[in-house]
Amino acid sequence: MTRTLLVSPDQPGAYPSIGEALAVASDDTVVSVGPGTYYEALFVNDRAVTVVAAQGAGTVTIDASAGTYPTVSCNSGRLELRDLVLRAGDAPVVVGDRATLTMSGCELSAGFGAAIQVAGRSEFTLTRCRVTGGRYGLVVEDSDGTVEGCEFTDLSEDGIIVRIGAAPAIRTSTVARCGNRGIYVYQYGRPTIEACDISQTGHAGVAVVHQSAPVLRRCRIRDTRGPAISFARGCHGTVEECTTENNAQPAIEVAEGAAPTIVAGTASAKASYGADAARATTQQDPARVERLLADLAAMVGLESVKEEVRALIDEIQVNEWRRSAGLPVGAVSHHLIFAGAPGTGKTTVARIYGDLLAALGALPGGAFREVSRRDLVGQYIGHTAEKTAAAFEQARGGVLFVDEAYTLSRSSGGSADFGQEAIDTLVKLMEDHRDEIAVIAAGYTREMLDFLDANPGLASRFAKTIEFGNYSPEQLVVIVSRLAGGDEYLLAEGVTEVLREHFGTIERDQNFGNAREARKLFEGVRKAQAQRLRQSGQRPSLDELRTVTVADVRAAIGR
């Protein structure tokens, strides 16, 4: 079980320093640090520990610049650092040796030492970290890991060093204003460098020596005093579709005896690079996405609806992957039309869809606001626009679900058509804030066609129309069974057959309520069972309290 230790010099019962908390920490301990500056060096050996700023990024500074030790050292352990500001003097800021190191949202600065140094076959993950100042930004030796969305700027020597067979993946990161090289690869280094932005270096943007073989893919290297990329004798590797701007010539320098593969190509003008590309991507919650998709899959019927929603989610996910690779992504609308009869799960699916958008980072995550004509349409000129804008604002970040939306396109019979004013207001707001909200308009299929014709720009605001079909008799029986099971009722033998027969005889006209019919019937069954048990003249057993019979169902349906 995870244990959490609180650190705060002012909070009673908390540890006054991080070091004191680490001294008693066991495996999988989380050290949650309160706001402030802590002048200490941290050591984690042979343990698995997480150190996190309790109140978010920028609130905790760990400063060891007055000493001679690294600010944080991890040897043969597993260490995660989140949202911390870390400062060192002439020693490195963070050192990992034979360690598993994870850092996210951290800011680092050093005097003469390296900001981050990993060696001894360590494994590391750096995400959205920022290094400003020091001799080197990152030194990777005989270790593997990933660097994503990080910035290494204002270094006196090299931005990143990869050596002794290290093979990290460095993606969507920025290396700028380095006194020597942007990325220096030597002694059999084999990094993969993708969608990075390397600029303003004192020598080469990327220098490759000593039998090294990097892969550079879709990087932008600009404003360097030396070549964009240089390969020394005996080096190999690949350069694919990289952009070079304002570099010394030749932009890609290949020494005699070097044999890199160079694939020319021009990236789209919309392509993004470095930390800017990473910032364009959103934080996702994969576990929550899977839970929500499981909830959607568990709904009765609606197979085509589920397929449509999954297709939308797949597109959003792939777009995020494209952004993270620096590839351009077209504008995507999250607005939908849900067409079909009532009681077919439109509201439930809309809630799950909104939660999925939030879990994928496509929406900020906000309220689910369900409205109808009376919530949007006012009583006098100007009142409707005000009410519609207010409802829209309340749903910002989440879903605005407009039930029976077609009623907005129907005249109320008065001289002023305020429903049309609500539609016109929605059209403008949907376009102005399309990345901040999902508007889902629901109603009968035929009537929704009239709704879409009410404004010339309305249909184009919605990504697609999803049709919700009527439930079959078998599916309605499953719904009743689930309702019963949820309230700890048991269906006696023969009940499902009677239910199926009943649902098969109901006319499927426009007034058919689908799941509402199932809920209404189940409520009637409960009342019939209660009446039967009450009239029995004795206290029923547990099984009798839980069991509904064929007689109860027939009483509820009136035969």
C-alpha cells in the first residue's frame, strides 16, 4: 500500500525537511512537499520513492547551490520527481546511477555542472521539464530512456550529450542557446531524435563522432554557427525530412568515411517542432478513457452508436499522436446531432462522450448542461440571446445537451420568432468556442432535419449525425433485468418470456418511449409485488421480498 509523508516547516505533524521524510520512507512512499524553499540535498538509495509538490508546479524549490553535492541523487533505486524547482551550484542537479528516474513538470538550473546526468544502465523518462542554465543540459551514458516536451536553453557547453552506447528517444524537445553543440553524440551513441527544434548553437546543431549512429527525423535545426548536422569518420545513422535554416554550409557535413543515410523531404508549413509541438498536445488519462469505453460497451444495444462514438474517439487519439510527432492536424468539431426516438440512451451517451473528450484532453472538462427550448428562449427581444449565451457559458469545457432541439425551429405562434434567435446565437458561439465545448442537439430524426435547415451555417457546425434506433423486445427485457438486479430483485421463472411478449406487442410509433417504457413497467411490477406481499397477511421471507413473479408482471401490464 502507498504511504504518503507530508513535508512542511509550518504544518504540525509534518516533517520539517524532505531529507527527514526520506530517512523513514519505505518502498512506494510518496513525499508530498508543501510550498517553500528547502535548502538541502536529497539522497535516494535502493528504494522506490516519489517526491511531489503538493500544491503544483512552481510552489516548491529545492536548492543545494551552496553545497558540493548534487541536489538529488538516486543510486540503485526508483525515483519520481514531479513539479519541482531544482537548483544546484557546481555539482549536477539530478544524478541517476543504476536507477529508474522519472521527472515531469520540473524546472532545473545549475552553475557549472550538468542539469541531469544518468549513467550505469539507468532507465529514465523526462516529460515537460525545463532546463535553464548549467554547463550541460542532459548527459546520458550507457542508459536508455525518453525525453519528451522538454526545453534545454542557455547552456555554456552542450545542450544534450549521448555517449557510451546510450540509445534514448528524444522527441518534441527544444535545445537553444548553447555555447557549443546542441546535441553531441559520441562513443557509439544511438539516439532517436524526432520533431526537435535545435537553434542558436556555438558550433554544430547536432555533432556525431566516434562510431555513433543516431536517427534524426523531422527536426528543425536553425541559426547555428556550425553546420546543422555533422558526421565524423566512421559514423552512420539516418537523417529524414529535417529542415535546416540559416546554418553554416554545408548544412549537413559528412566527413570522408562517414556513411549516413539522408532522406530529403519538406515538412508542411503547419508542422510544429520542439516544446511548442509538445505544448500543443494535451494531457490524457488513458485509464479513464478505457473505463468510459467499457461503460459505453456495457450499454444495452446501440451497436451502431457505439461504433460511431469509438470512431470519433479513435480520430481524436490519432490527432493527438500526430500533434506529438509535430505533424499538422486539421480542425475537428466535437458538436454532434443525436437523432432518434426518446428513451434510447441519448443523454447517457452524451455524458460518456463528454467525459471521453475530457479524458483525452480534447475538452478542458466541465459541466454537463441539459437544456430545452424553455431554457434558451426568452420572452422579449434580446432576452433569448442572453439566456442562450448564459446556458452556453455554464457548459463551457463540457457538454451542452439540447433536448428536443427541433422545437427551436418551430414558431411559437407569436409575431417574434425567438427560437430562431436562439439558433442564430448558438451558431456563432459554437464556432467561436469549438475547442471548448461539445454541443449535442437531440430529437426525432425527421424533425432534426428541419432544425438543421433553420440557419445556413448550422449543419456545418456539427461533425455528424448519429442515429439511435429503437430497442428490440429482447433488449428491453435486458434493461428490465438490469433494473431489477440493480435493486436486488430476482425475476422468477417465466417472467422474461412474459416481458418479451409484452414488448413485442407495443406499437413502435413516435410516442414509443423505449427504455422509458421498460422503467415504467418495472415500477409497475414493483408496486404489484408490494401489493401482493402486503395482502398476504404475513411478513414475507427474504426470497419473497426479492422475487417478482409472472403474476406481478401481468398485474403491471393490466392482463
